[in-house]
Amino acid sequence: MQNPFKTIGIGVAFSPNLKANLFEGARLALFFNATLVVIHVGEETIEKKQALITLLNAFKDQALHYKLIFKTGNPVNVILNASEKNTIDLLVIGAAKKEQLFTYYIGSIARKITRKAKCSILLLINPSVTRKPCRHMVVNGLEDPKTEQTIATAFYVASKLKSEKLTIVEEIKQGEIDVHVDDDKSLRKATIVKARIGNRERSRINHIIKNIPVNLTQQIAIKSQPIFGTQGYSIGHYAQIRRADLLVMNAPTKMTFLDRLFPHDIEHILSELPTDVLIVQ
């Protein structure tokens, strides 16, 4: 599989998290052998430029290739325009773990960018100056045209970050069972139906995995996990209780106001991030 992330962008502000965010972006660029594009929404000054260069000098010996962009304007528009102009494949954004209701409906900068970006997005909730290992990744296994590429990308990322385990979660709508449980007989029937659906989903996922290069799959423990419940919410909850280090999701097909008013799929994830989230475009 070819490198899907040749150019990595990161939006930075001169906040307490500047060093952590910048170091996360720089490490990713080195892991993926990519160019790092640092985007600051604001005027360029000698002090700001020198501060960024000084921080990035920590990666000088590793031959980090980077570019600095300063531009004033609306933060969402500036970052999205810079991403398109510089052909950014992966945009890294610091994000709040949980939004208040008012902020959710109005939309934070990170959420607005996520909904409009044409490239993949990595939302970081706990950036760190010192690298934290990405041991366990969870990726959606939805029956969707985008899923095969998303799973392949997840394995690529796992191989580069040297993850130990990757769990593919197939979210199954409760309606697929279509059995009203009110006695032992109906309970047994529901259990049998769940088992059949689970086997069907595992077979579908195994077929996808077989098409992924062996060098990306052989060094990692792979688990297939069917779960029943609300799409988006269920996988987010699973990633949280399993303490996954990274959740990988398909990019949404469309995003309208009604999608945000009545959240589903990726919107459940965006409203309360269970961990760092990679949304594959």
C-alpha cells in the first residue's frame, strides 16, 4: 500500500498546547515520511516564526521537512484553504474531549473543519510533548463502500506507529435481530440470530483483510468484534471502555444541519470524543 499521507498539516495557536501539538505533528510526519505544513491563523511576526522554528529544531537531526504558513482571517476558512492549496492529505487538529450543548450546535472550529475538510482528519484530545505509544487501535467495519479503504489505512497507520493490536468493530443495528424477547424461547432465537449475523460480519471482514498486504497485517494482533446498537455511539463507547489509543472512522458522506440536530454515526463521535480519532477521507 502506498503512503496515503505524504503531506501532513497542523493548525497551531500560541497556546499552552503549542509545543505538544507541534511535536505530535512532527512525529507523525517522520513516521509517515511526510512533509509537515504548520498553519497559524494570525499575522506573521519575527517572534512567532522564531518560536516555531526553535520548537521544530528538536527534530532537526531527524531531517524533518516542514513549511510554515501565516495567514489572517476566519480560522476555519484559512485552515481549509491552506489544506487544499498545499495538497494536505492529513490535517491534525487539537480538539476538546467533550463539547457543551451550546458549543455543539454552534460548532467549534475543530468540528466545523472536520465537517468540511476534503482530506483525512486526526483529532487529538491529549497531545503530548513526549510520545505516548499507540498500542491499541479500533476501526469501524461498517458495511459501506468506504470501509475497505478505511481498514487498509488503519493497518498502514498501525504498522507505522508499531501498534500491538487492531480491533475491527462491525456495528449492527438492533433492528436486524427483529426478535421481540419476552420468554426463554424468544431469547434463544435472538441469541441464534445474533450469532449468525456475527459470523456473517466476521466473514465479510476477513475477506477485506485478505486483500491487505501481508506486511501490514502480520505483526499485529487482529480482532473482529460485532456489536449491536446505535452506529457511531456504540463504537465510540467500545473504544472508550477498551481504552483504545486511536479510533479510525469513515469520513461522513454528507453533513447537513439536520445531521447535527439529530446526531448519528460520526456526529456521535464528534460530540464526545472517546479518544484520538482519525477520520479517513
